[in-house]
Amino acid sequence: MSVQDVPRRNRPVTTESSSLRRASAEIDLDALRHNVRALRARIAPRVQLMAVVKADGYGHGAVRCAQAALTAGASWLGTATPHEALALRAAGLTDVPVLCWLWAPGDPWDRGIEAGLDMSVSDMWALEEVCAAARATGKTARIHLKADTGLGRNGCQPADWRRLVGEALEAQGDGLVKVTGLWSHLACADVPGHPLNAAQVDVFRSMTEQAEKAGVEPEVRHIANSSATLTLPEAHFDLVRTGVALYGLSPSPEIGTSAQLDLRPAMSLRASMALVKRLPAGHGVSYGRHHVTEDETTIGLIPLGYADGIPRHASGRGPVLVGDDVRQVAGPVAMDQFMVDLGGDEPEPGTQAVLFGQGSRGEPTAQDWAQAADTIVYEIVTRIGTRVPRVYVDGGDERLMP
Ligand SMILES: *Cc1c(COP(=O)(O)O)cnc(C)c1O
């Protein structure tokens, strides 16, 4: 069948979102609040929920997501770096405990103390720096001692734990620090039933008991991420740290789909089709002539590229909903744009293309993109770049940020 035989479907320019423009990431705060409640339903009422909003809220916007999560039942916020945590305070989130866990030598412990942050300490160098900052500010630092129970990343090895706990208690006696938390992180929680999960929980229990016998009275003990919150109740302790699930994404296909877990993906990534044109058979599409048209066809230009976080590894594979049909990336993803093969259809320029969303209206999901790019869903959403405006949908009210 030649292109001429394909009925031309004159689809109207979709103006569903007036703020679509070139492209936008719509963030549904109702969905995020729903996810907080769905996660809360899986933990005992006494267990607190930390909304992890590192990496700008996994690309969704840290401040807006933190605010929404707090209204729905989160009572802690978590970030990786101190700068991320300080930015939450600067944005007015002052009445909520904020834990930040990724410190490097020379980081602003003094500002963390002044801002009342909870700060993670894994090693003697960090304890020394936080104590020096406490002396300089004349205030007590809130610290969480982190145990390496098997992850082999950040955290204190069991062999060094006694010393770290002892020195922290000494500093606590001097009024420099208060050990407010004992915590750890799981290596294989995304694989339910992995023997390391139970083993890490056991090690964590014995390391916290050891610290408590030595005199630590933590406000919270915590080890669970989203995966463990969803699948490992014995890991809930006093607090769960949920990131990816908060945004409605399943931590891994092995745990289930978002729908199976009663989670609603909060981010929808859309773009306005910038050009639609016919190409003859045998014509290359985008750089490198890796993709050559077999027959005469139509192609559409999506004005998003790897600089916007569209993975180049999804070249030739990433799915895009155009009208009622899911099309695929044709040829390599370039820095600012990529093409889709429209198989002869000629949607009007300006037609909305949906890269991913909730998946309930035939659109692909972020997980589909993760699969197309041989990666995890975390990488898809966290990489959506600053050139893509976030549009917040909050109970029907739509606002463009920034
Ligand atoms: C990112 C992170 C989390 C959240 O993980 P999810 O799998 O997104 O729930 C929890 N704890 C730590 C230490 C983290 O770095």
C-alpha cells in the first residue's frame, strides 16, 4: 500500500494543555497525594513516612512534591545532598524534619545545623566535621548514624560501628550532637525474596541494639526504601523512606506495575509535533543513516532530545503516542529532537505527542521507556532536563513552573 492510499486523518491540533508549547512535563499532584495515601495504607499507623525528594523530586519538582506529600500524610522529607535540603528550608518548609545523607568533606555542616537538618554520619571524618561545626555555631547537631548492613556503599561497617557509636555518644555528652536516628539502606529490595534482604534486616537489628545498649535513644530507626515499603513489612521499623513509589512508579517490574500496586504515575511527558512530512523509500532519517525508510512514509519531528533527558539508547525503540497510535523513535535521538515514523499518517503540526504518562489512555509509561533504553525507571524521570517546563495540575488548577 502506498502512502497515497492511506486516508489522511486530519486530527485537530490538541490544545488540551495550553502550556504544552514545545514540550512539557505535567505533574499531577493529586496522583502524588494518592500515592502517599496508598503507601501509608501499607505501613502501620505508628510508622512515619519520609517523602524522598532528592534530585529535584526525581525530576518532578522537589518543593511542590514535598508540599503535596506533607498534606497527604508524609511527616519527614529526605534528600541526598545538604544543598537540596537547605533549598527546601529556603522555600519555606521549616516545620518538618529533613534528613540529608550524602555529605562530602567541607560541606556546609554549620548551615545544616542552623537550618535544623538531620544529617547522616557514616564515618569518623563526618563526625569530626559535624562536631567542629557544632562548636562554631554553639548549637547541637541532629545526626543519624548510618550502618552498612550489606549494601557496601555509604554507611559504617559492623567492625567500625562500636567506635563510631562510642565517639558519637561522647559528642552527645558534650552537647555537640544528638543522635536522632539509626539507619541503613538495602541492596536488593527490588528483588522480593532475595536472601540479602532478610540478612540485612537482621544485621540492622543487631547494630541498632548494640547502639541502644551503648546509650543511643534514637527517635527513628529506618532501612526501607519504596521496594521494602511495598514488599518487606519487617523492614518498616519506625520510618520508611519512599522515593520512586511516591511519584507513582513501581521500583521494578518484578514488584509489579504501578496499577497493580495502586500507584499513579505523576509525570506525563508531552511534546508538540513540530513538523510532519513525507519521505520517499530509501531515505535516511536523522544522523548517520542508521534508519532508512523501506517504503514511502511520513515522519514527524518531536522537539525533545537527549539534552532533555530522552535516552539516546532508546533510538529506534522508544514509544510515543500520536493520536490513537503508538509510534516508535526512528533513527537516533539527537540533542534536541528526534523523529517518529508515522506510517503514512499526516497529523497536523502541533498535534500532541505523549512520550509517557499514566498508561491508562493508551500512552506508553516511563517504565516502557526504561525498557526501551535498557535502564531503570528512576533514570528516565530524574533526567528530564531543565529545558522542559513542569506544569502542575492540582485539583484542576494548572500552573506553569518556573
Ligand atoms: C534514593 C534513596 C531512597 C529512596 O529510594 P526509592 O527506591 O526511590 O524509594 C531511600 N533511601 C536512600 C538512602 C536513598 O538514597
